[in-house]
Amino acid sequence: MNATVKPIRSPSYPSMALRDAVDSVGRIERQFRSAPVDRTVAAQLIGYSALSGPANKALAALASYGLLDRAGKGEARVTERARDILHAETQELRRARLIEAALEPALFREIRERFAGIPVPPEVGVVTFLNRQGFNPNAVRPAAKAFLETMRYLEELGASESHRPSPPDGADLSAQDGMTTKTEVGTVMNDPVVEHKGAPARSAPSQEPEELNDIRAEFFGGKVRIKALMDKQGLEELEKKIAAFKTILS
């Protein structure tokens, strides 16, 4: 009788760390902003001569962080998340979008949850964890490297848990920047309203979701208020955002 062989899992993970992904999508955004770009041209802008296997993996990495989307046959488009990272009005917005991008890959969320409370887990721990999950041995080291470099990037930018102390109840999240900030988010954080001291305040946008699956969240005093009208697809999207919300409030 033949023994049952446990299948080897092939993890889906970005082929580059978030730092490199942000740099790469920035090269595309500088030329095309939010307009569609041919994938071959996009590959050339990030350093590849043609749309080869490695180029496709690099573009897939940008997509896995939610920095690049499909925009038609053979075309891509820089996402709103990427533009918020590249041109954020506040550092708080940029940090939130970076955390959101870092936790977009399902494997990275799985590792982050396994080592909750440790901003940058030890490499041996991550490798051991992936091996125990039955991943292809050839993919374990590259996946661990991409994850750890991404976590170190967040740590350097002060976007990890260890650099995000909870403010006093009722305090603004951006008080350390010398401004009062109220932020409305579509997805995680979007359309920020910033009131600089001494400057006239802008009118805050409506807090009600304007359309189906328009997820709006308001962060204040270590809490988050979420408003949305969602169908099944929207609920699945919200589930992916919960990890980012938890990290923002850590």
C-alpha cells in the first residue's frame, strides 16, 4: 500500500520587498500618472528590456502590494494606494497606506499574525514557520527575505507597531506633526482633510458611504469607526483590511 504523499504548497508572494516595489511603481507613475500603460512599457520603465518572465514577476509583485492594477488587455494602471504613498498629504496617510500595502499579500498577513507583536521577527523563526506549512523549499528563503525586508522598511519609516504608541483618548493621531487631522478613508485612508493651525479649515466630506462597497473609516483616539454598505465582495475586501486597521491602532 502506497503511503499518502503530502502535497508541496507553492506560496504566492511578491518577488521584491515593498521598498523596491514603491520605487518601481514611482518610475511608472512619474511618466503615466493614473493613465493606462502598456505592460511592456511598464516593464521597461522598471528596468527590463522586454516583457520576460522576470519582468512579469516584477509587475506581479507590484500588483500583489496593490500598487498596480489591470487596465485592459495588456495594460496596467498605477493605483490610488500607490499615488497616496508617493504623494501623501500627510505622513500619517503615507504610513497607513504603506501598512495596507505590506499586509496585502495573504502570505505576509499569515506570517504577521503568527508573529504578532514582533515588528521584525527573527529570520530563523519565519523560515521554520514556512517550512512547517509545507511550502516548496526553493521558495521559503525568497519569501522570508521579501517579508522581512518589507517589515524592516516599515520599521525604518516608523510605520510598525513599535513606533505607533496609542495616543490619549480623544487625541488626534497626527498631533506629533503639529497639526490637527481628521481623515476619511475609502478602503483604508483616503481623501484626508487637514486643518493646519492658523489656517481656515476645509469642509469635511460626508461620512456616509456614497456607493456599494465604499468602505469609510475614521480613526480617532485609538479607535476606528467604519461605515459601509457592502455585498459579499465588499465583506471579503473588508476582511483583508482588518489586519491593516489593527496595525494602525496598535
